[in-house]
Amino acid sequence: MEIALDEARLAVGRGEVPVGAVIVDGSGAVVARAGNETRLRNDPTAHAEVLAIRQAAAALGAERLSGCDLYVTLEPCAMCAGAISFARLRRLYYGADDPKGGGVAHGGRFFAQPTCHHRPDVYAGIGEAAAAELLRGFFAAKR
Amino acid sequence: MEIALDEARLAVGRGEVPVGAVIVDGSGAVVARAGNETRLRNDPTAHAEVLAIRQAAAALGAERLSGCDLYVTLEPCAMCAGAISFARLRRLYYGADDPKGGGVAHGGRFFAQPTCHHRPDVYAGIGEAAAAELLRGFFAAKR
């Protein structure tokens, strides 16, 4: 999660919402790391999780990341929850809750739906304080 | 929708689930068209809708596709519904319903959630018969 927080800090420097994500394989080796790049790339799908999943799938030459785990500083949205499920990620560790935009513990709670065909094990609140503080600082500076 | 169906037919030829998508701007000009490429790209996020949104955003040099409309042959999943919302697409026209994996009229119904901050106008059942027939043929051939 420290690496994910570093990616979130790098995102701030690019004027992006500070969210970072890391994917590790079964041995704990980092296979992908990314921060939000929606502005930099002019791509509304370029959330940290989606970028990390695309990066890991490309690195491993596989559409499915079975046995890999994702660490992300913020509760994934509906889009990212869908991507996590399709990627067959084994475990999801996330930091801050996102009552306004989250799709795991809030909103459509994708993993709890019968339309979700792979559910990772979910661990919430990992590194929550640091992740939430980064987001608070970012949005306070925007006001 | 005819172009989206053509993209779905091209996807079959690549061994992909036959779903196609098109984005048109306010004048009706096609700005992006894509079919599923999850296998070809080894990318679990490469659904037709996500590829079309990324293509359109790149073409228009903007993160938001306000004023543009999306045509897709199948009800979007949770991931694609999220992407459609983030892209600020104006209207969504889709073909076949997807009770097993849909995220618009099924599952978490993302656009109906308080965590969804932009809802397109949604028109279902457009070109439904042709879209459903393509999917039925594809899955029948896989058995």
C-alpha cells in the first residue's frame, strides 16, 4: 500500500485526483503500478485501477490476473469494480471509503450482485488515514 | 446501430464475444467505433464501449464527450456504465438486454445509484433482434 500511496502522491503533482494502485503477483512481486491519469491522457477510463490492470495484463500476456492482488488507496468505483472482477484478481485491498462514488461498499455494490461472476476477497481500510488525508488536501486546495 | 452491429460481426471473426459500439457527435458524425478486443489485446477492460470511449476522447482531445451519443449492441456492464457516466455521454442506445451481466437494467443499475453523477438518456432494445441473434450464434458455436 506504500507504493500505491506514492502513486497517489505523484498523481497530485499532475493535477489528478490522488488515487494510486499496485498489483502484486502471488510471490508479492510488483507487476504494475499506476496513479490516476484521466486528465493527462484525456481518457475518462484512466483510473489508477484500470491502468494497473491493463499494465499487469500486458506484462503477464494474459487477460486474467488470477492469483494477483490489487492495492488501491480509495474504494473502487463501479467501473473499476467491474474491471477487477473481469481481471479475476484474487484480493482487493483498499484504503479510504468513498461514499460519494464507491462501487464496492456503496452504490451498486457490484461484487454483491448476481451479475458479478468473480468476487475478490475484499479488505477495506488498509492505509486509510494517509489515503484520506491526501484526498482531503487535494480537494481543499481546489476550493 | 448498423455500424455497431458491423463491429460486433468483426469481433466474432476475432473469436471475441460479439459486441460492437459506435460514438457519434452532436451532428451525427461517427467519432469512434470498436468491437470487443479483450482477447486480442490481453486486456480485460477492452470492452467495445470502453475502447470507443477512449478512441473518441483521444480524437476529440477531451476527457468528456458531452453532446456525443453511444450506440452499443448489448446492455453495458457495470464497468462500461461507469465509463459512460464519466465520459458524460448524452444518450445511450443499446440493443439486447443482458440479464446475466448487464449493469444498466440489471445488477447494480449504476445510473440509478446516488453514486452516479451523470446519467445519459437511455434507449433500450434498438436493433435488439440482430444483436441477440449474433450473441446466440456465438455462444451456440462455443458449446
